[in-house]
Amino acid sequence: MKRLLWLIFFLVLPWLMAGCGKETTTHSASGSASGGKEHQPEVKQEAKKADDLDIKGLTMESIQKEGKMQEVAPGAVQISPERQQLIGVKIGKVEMRPLEKIIRTVGRVDYDERKVHMVSPKIGGWIEDLYVDYIGRFVRQGEPLLTIYSPELVSTQEEYLIALRARKDLMKSPFTEVAASGNSLAESARRRLKLWDISDDQIKALEESGQAKKTLTLYSPFSGFVLEKMAFKGMSLMPGVALFKLADLSTVWLYADIYEYELPFIRVGQQAAIQLSYLQGETFTGKAIYIYPSLDPNTRTAKVRFEFPNPDGKLKPEMYGNVEIKVHLGQRLVVVEGAIIDTGLRQMAIVDKGNGYFEPREVKVGAKVDHYYEILKGLKAGERVVTSANFLIDSESRFKEAVGAPGHAH
């Protein structure tokens, strides 16, 4: 009987213990709930006080100094260092540097028009002797070209000799008017000889000999090469007919075609250098003397005339040479050409703002020299810009602006 009672007791004991645990849990939960409701306002007030203390101690300046918050422009994107390395981001610097633009073109050598001369007599007659008898010959100033027989010239010489003899006789007259008339007659005949390009030496020889010469020697008034010869021995001449065309090649002109977008860099007086294919390693230096006012509608180029000294005669007309014009632009603010994104409507650059933030910025560029763009507006010296993979960053920035992403990041 006792064993049966103990057996029943041990079977009922677990059920009793489970029931007591549920009740204790229920009372504990209810007590905690009621106690939480009583202490919740105090917890909230303490948390609010702590937040107020934190906000009072942290100003906008202190947050920015600690790097906890960064002001970024709309469209700016943040790229982690790992992703920057993956897409190949490279950074360059905006800097001041001296710019020198080099314009290269091809030029053609020609005669200096100011040193091309025509030789023609001022009296009519016949060519007796021809001393310069072929094209291309070099003639020095004062060298005889030909002799001309002219009846009119012979009669004028005789008139001059008669006037000289008459002047001697009239100078003996006691009347001053008679003596003066003898002088005027002789000077009039002398002037006619001078107007026919008879030199002072020839007139002096005429005065000393006292005999008129049958022919007149025509001397070269300039030094140069014979470009054209229209004189032949025995031919008859009319006053003013062209007999020789001479060109002085001590200086030559060179014509070069410059594209219209390069014309703003060309100025009168600008230095230029040329090299010829048949004179390797030798450079000739000249300067621009004239810029033509119109463009060729087919090539969109304007001709620029350069003057080159040619003391040795190495530069010959109709030669072609490679022209190089160096334009010194001075110190300019520049970036490498890879930093500029040209959309067709505007130019953009991606500025590195630090901490992985990149900001697209519109810029205004000037001249492009070698691998650099001149910056006129939008960037400052010392700023860092993206020079590689900037198209990818620009695309992501445009996408961010399109979806309306916020402009501040924390």
C-alpha cells in the first residue's frame, strides 16, 4: 500500500512543478510589464538628455573637421578604392606651366617681288652688241648689258658739245644775261642725256673727248639673275620695251598654307623655320611679313608670306620645305587632355574631392597644345582631376542625377 502511494506521488510531482513554473512566469512577466510601464518615461528622459548633450558638443565645423560628414555637389559619386583600382582611375593635377604651340605645314619658295626688276631703254634704236645673252646668268650692278645705236642720242651728244663750246665763248661777254644763257643751254642738253640714263662718267668722258659716240652702253641698275631675256643682237628697239627681267635672290619669300583654326596664333613678325629635303639637318630662319585677308574655300586655309635671308643662294624659287612655327603662349593653367570630356555641347572634368568622392564640373577650355588643354574657367591650380576612366564616372554621375539621389553623404 505504501509502495502504491509513493508511486502515485512521483507520477503527480512533475505535473505540479510544471504548473507552479507557469504561474511564476506569468506573475514575473506581468510584474515586469507593469514595472516597465512605470520606469519607461525615466529611461526616455535620460536618453534624450544624453542626445542633447551630444548635439550641443558637436557643431557642423567639428563634424567636418573630424571627417564625419562631407559636403558634396549634386551628381557627385562615391567610389571605393577597390573599385577605383578595378576600373583604372588615374588622377592628375591642375597646374601652371609654360605652353609652346608648334604649327607645322609645307611652304613654297618664291621670288621677293620687291627685288624683281625690269630693264628697258628710254630711247629708240638698234642693238649693236649684246653682252648678257642667256637666261639664268647672274649680273652684277653696273655690269654692261648691251650697246644701242640711236641717231637721236648722237644728235643730243653733238648738241651738248656745241653748248659747251658756246658757253666758253659766251662767258667772255661783259653782259651777264648772255653768260647765263650759255650756261642754261649747256645744262638743258646735259639734262636730256641724264634722262636717257647716261651716267655721269659717260658724260664726263664725252666732255673730255669732245666727240659724240655712235652707241650707248646700257648698264645693269641692279644685281640679280636673269629671269627673262627679250633682247637679241641687231633688233630694233622702241622706248620703254622690256629687254631683261632680273631677280635678286639675296632674300626670298615663302608661302605657307595655315588652317583657319591656327590663324589666331600667327602674327606679323612671327619667327618660322624651314628644312629642305635636299639639305638634311640645315635649318633656315625667317619671319612672317604678311597674312592674306581671305581663305581658300576648298582647303579652308589662308596663305601667310614669310621672308627668309638667302645670302648663299641655297633657297631657290619653287622649292618646297617643311615649315615649323613655334608660338610661345607663356604661363597658362592647364590639365592633360585625358581629363576633359567633350560632350559636343560643353566640356566637363571630374574633380577628386577626397575620401572617394568625385564631382563632375563644367569647364571652359582654350588652346590645345601637345597633350594639354588650357583651362579658362572652372578649375583652379592644385585641384586634382580624373585623367582615366572619367567617362565611367561621368556616366554614373548622370545616372545618379537622373534617379534623384541626394547631394550629401555621411
